Amino acid sequence: MKLLRTIRLDPSDTFIFEKAAEPGEWAVSGAFAFWNGDPSKLDGKMRAAFRGGFLGISTLGWSTLVQIVDATDDDRRAVVALLAERLVSHFGAPTYDDAVAAAGDEVAFVGSLADQPRETLVAVHRSFEEGSVRESFRTLRPRGEQKLPRAFSFPEVEGEGEQPVEDVDLIAIAEKGRP
């Protein structure tokens, strides 16, 4: 069995979302977090979460990307139990039994998304059309044995700390472009 865990390739989630999920959290789509409101009226960081966030179950933070990982039956049971607890405590599920049923459905949906090779990254795009929330998912798979790269990497530069060959005046360049 496979499920989804949050992943952070760069720090952007920490300023895109009001609360960013921690890397490695079990995750679900999270569309249910917007059921009691009008998604067309969201703005700022909540709109970003609606449009492109997966919900990390532990922190109830958001992640732009999730990664498909292997999971055991015990993992699945723990995810359902934790999500059910969150549905009662944070999302107003009427009873714990109702929350367990809903959490089971959410985790089953996540399992259907995870029907791809391990380590595949998944992104979501959510929209509100004709009174309904629509979700579409994209995947990014590593090629062969290649591991996923960091979003930003900085090569080692020889001669670092030496005086640059030429100076660039960015202010002067910007002012030349003004009328």
C-alpha cells in the first residue's frame, strides 16, 4: 500500500501558506477544509491553500507537494485515527464514528492518488466552478535511479571571496529603463 507524505523542496511553503506542513507528515487532499465556506471569497494565503495545498494531518498545515511512499496497514490505521481526531476537534464532525468513516474515505482517496511509483511527487490544483470544488492532480516522477533534486542548489564557486572582475550597478541599469 502507498500513501502520501508532505515534502518541502524549498522554503516557499512557509511564506505561501498561513501555516506550512512539516516535511514528512502524512497528508490528504484537504478539500474538506473549505466545505463550510465560499471558496470564491477566499483571499491571500487561504486562497493559496485552497488552490494548491495538500493538508498535513499532524499540524493541519499546507504543503504544495506530496510524495508517494510505502505504507503499512498499521500506518493506514494510524492515519485514519489521527485524521478522525482532527475532523472532530477542528472541523466539527458530529461524532467520532462519523469522523472515522470520513477519514477512511479521505485515506482511500489518497490511496487512489498514490497508485504511481514510489517517490513520485504529486501537486494539486483546486478550483471552484459552478458551485463545486474541482481538483486536478499532476505528477512528477524521478527518471530511473535519479533522486529528486532540491528546488534550488548552489554550486561551489572557485575563487569565492576574490574581487569581482567587473562591478554591476543595478540601480543605474533600472533607472535607464524609466521614462
